[in-house]
Amino acid sequence: MHPRRRSLLLAAAGTTAAAAVPTSAAAAATAESHPPGRPLVIGHRGAAGWRPEHTASSYTYAVQTGADWIEPDLVPTKDHVLVVRHENEISQTTDVASHPEFADRRTTKTVDGRSVTGWFTEDFTLAELKSLRAVERLPLVRNRNTVFDGRDQVLTFQEVVDLARGLSKAYGRTVAVFPETKHPTYFRSIGLPLEPKLASTIRRNRLGRRECVVQSFEPTSLRRIAAEGLGVPLWQALGTTGGPYDLVSSGDPTTYKDMMTPAGLARIAAYADWIGPDKSSLIGTSVLADAHSAGLRVGPYTFRAENQFLPADLRRGSGANDFGDAFAQYALYYGMGVDAVVTDFPDLAVLARRGS
């Protein structure tokens, strides 16, 4: 491990190197499936706090340090293969801008009602995307991660499934994949629907309830997956403003706030097993209790360690990207009774869980 990265982790964790970053042997012994009744730790795009997101190295590091699930965001290629990127616009997460052969692919599109300029996965074949390399999406926040720029290819969803199964075998525990359908209404409108390809992959790999949970911000997408009869749990993600784009585009005025009322949660429970609200939505509200009353499990997002993502009383040091007291935030939410946390730093979440 790079010395600076090691010191950062130890400073944030306040623990020994062996506990903070287990070797393969240590991880196999200590990064077990979470005990019954204790919250799951979900690696948000892998371990995005330590590696460029949605890469094999990010997912692997997440599992090595104890993540129970790993999250791939799904977008399609021109030849309708599901690949793993945070957005279909890839100028921030790949080196596409440095490829002169793709200069003419730069364009402007309207995605979910918003004008976006850049390079888009749906304009590239899988073979073309495989010629690109991943880079850190937030280099000004996580400069330490830029050392890994250019080392990883863009992955297909199938490759993430294969990786999760390989890691499950290596670490002696089931590592679940937690795919999110990104902009499903948009992709359906251009003839590249996500749900049939996702369902086909789940079915082909015989992924069961312990191996796959499907999430989306769009309830229509989840209902389409439910109609496939796959038997995997579904997770309704919830934003903080506005409403799901599938509802907005159809003229339905339902907002995310409406969806988090007792009546809204009861409607979600008719098709989903989980909700994933922004963690701020649980502070000073009854959303957690109301969701549990509706039979839903709750996994708030996104837990990060840098000061700028923490409340003022948990910030430490003077820099926006210095690490604050992330452990105190995990302790708060674990104490509230959440069922999972979605985090860029699964290693810290696992350490906090051990101490809760």
C-alpha cells in the first residue's frame, strides 16, 4: 500500500493497519457476512473513496475490506450491452477526451429533461468502450485516487457478476450485486431498454435473493423487473427534490416527498422490498419508522468521510477534503436502526459496525 494512503486510512480509522486493511487471509477470517439484525454495508460503486468508481479494483477493494454488496450502475452501449458507469456521459469517468478517434462523438443530448454535453455510452460499441480507461471522477476531492487513472477498463455487468462470484468464493461469503437502472425512461425512448437485458443477465446467471438486489429511482423500471418474475428483491431509491423522471415525464405530480409519507411507503411496499433515501431524509422525520411499519427495509445513501460531506459538528481539520469523524455518523445511523448503509468507504463502515 502507498504510504500516504496507509496514513490517511489509519488517521480516519484510528486503528491498526491489520484491522483497517486486511490481507486476503485476514479478510477471509474477519470480513464475514454481517450478523443477523446488523446493518449491511454496501460499497457505493465499489470503494469509490479509495479507487476510481465502477472498476474491478474498486469493487475488489470494497469486498476485501468487508462490503456485503457492491453497486454497479447500468447504462447500455450502442450494441445494447449493459456496462457499468455512473452516467452514460463518460467524459468525467474515462479518458475518452484524449482519444482523437472519438473527437467527433462529442455531442449534446437531453437526458431526463437536462441538457448534457459530452460523450455517451449509447454512441459507442462495447469494443470501442473497451479501448478506454477509467479515471477518478472527483480528482479535486480525491486526488489520492488519480494514481490509479488509466489502469482499469470499462466493465460489463456480466463481468461484475463474475467478479462478485469470484470474490465470494475467495472470501468464503456471498457478495451480492446491487445494480441500478440509470435513466431507464430515456433509454427506453431511444430503443435501448435496460430491463430486458438486466432480467436476461439475472436469469442466465441464476442470481437469487442473496446474490442480487435491483434498484432504481424510477418505479416503472422496478415494476418492469417485478413483472419478469425473477424473485430478486427490489429497492426504490428516493431523491430529495422533485420526483422520479418516469412519473414527471408522464405528467404524474407525485414527488419523492410524497413517496416518503406513510401512504407513499405503503404503495412502494406493494412492489419493492427496500427504500434508499438520502441520509438527510431520516433526520428529524418519521421516515425510518414509517418504512419499517410498512414492511420495508431502509438503506440510506451516501456516506462519505470528507468534511464537505459531513455535518459541521463532525468536521475535523481545516480542509474541505480532510477526513472528519465519519465513525460518529455511522454510529448515529446504526443506532437509529437502519438496515444498510450505502458508502464510498465500506472499510470505515465495517469498522464502525464492529464497534456499534
